[in-house]
Amino acid sequence: MHLIEIACFNEQSAITAWLGGADRIELCRDKHTDGLTPTAHTLQYVLNHVNIPVNVMIRPREGNFVYTEEEFEQMKNEILGFKNSGVAGFVFGCLNQDHSINMAQNRALLALAHPLPCAFHKAFDVCADLNKSLEDLIMLGFETVLTSGGAPTAMQGVEQLLQLKPIATGKINILVGGSVRSHNLQAIKAICGLNQYHSSGIIDGGE
């Protein structure tokens, strides 16, 4: 068995993902930015219309993952605003300028989200030392890390995913993402043996 999470950028795609058999939705907005925090209205609509868990992206702007105090306050407020809405969990990631995990910021966001589980998104793939960064995420208490093994696509990153697997086993879920589609999922799974996969499912360039 494997888990399939679909990244959705609007209400209709969330309903399509649910009806299509997705196990979980990662709800964001603005696909061209790789996903930002959705609006409260979109989130509530999706929660009212789908019957699978919905994780919500907390990302205040496009670009890098080094956040100012003002941006960080916005992230904290978004978690508090969404926490009791019925979401299953949160997705976020804060880095330092040197491409290491920002322990203080992530710890604070995890504390605000508690007891809801949190995933560290693909900011992980720009970390300077993936093995050390994975150990940091385990220490912080993230349930899941979304990664393509530091490569542009999951298929290109399978060797790194294999290296991360023993560090993660029993401590954090590796959610494999990065151009994962129905035509290559089985091939990726055959190589890395992981059981959780993330995809937008988009093949036409839209949302």
C-alpha cells in the first residue's frame, strides 16, 4: 500500500483529487510560485466539500525560505487562524542564510501547531547537508519531509532518497515529490522502496 498526496491550488482541483482517489490533499495557492498559503475562504470550502485529510501550506511569499521577523509573525498567525478549522496538519519550512534548518523558527511553529502533525516542505531540497538536515527535522519533531532527494525530480534523486531512508526509518516519513506522475510512480517506488508520494497530478501546465 502507498499513500498519495495531491497538491491542490484551488477548490475544484481539491474536489477532483478527492474524487480521483487521493489519500490526502496539500492545499496551497499560486502554482507558479510552487505554492503559498491558501485563503481562509478556499480552505473552508475545501474542508466542507472533501472527505479526506487536508494539510495546509504555510508560506507567506515566493522565493527563498529565509524569513524576516514580520514574515515569521504572519506564519504564526496563519497557523493559529487555521488550527481549529478542521485541517489535518500543516506544511512549512524555515531555513537559515547558510541553507541549514532554522531550528528556532521551526520549533516555534511546531509548538503552535501542536498537536497537529507537520510536514517540512521542499525547502529541504535546497539544504546544504541533507543527512544532517534530516536529523534536525527528526529532532524537532516533524512527522514528514517532502523531498526529491535534492534533485530537480524524484526520479533524478532516487539515489539520495536511498541514503536518507535509513536515517528516516521509524522516525520521520519521507514523502517523495518532484514530477511524480502515474507513469513513473511505480518505477520510483521500485528503486527507493518508499510508500508515500506527492504530486500535483497536473499535466497541462494549468492549476
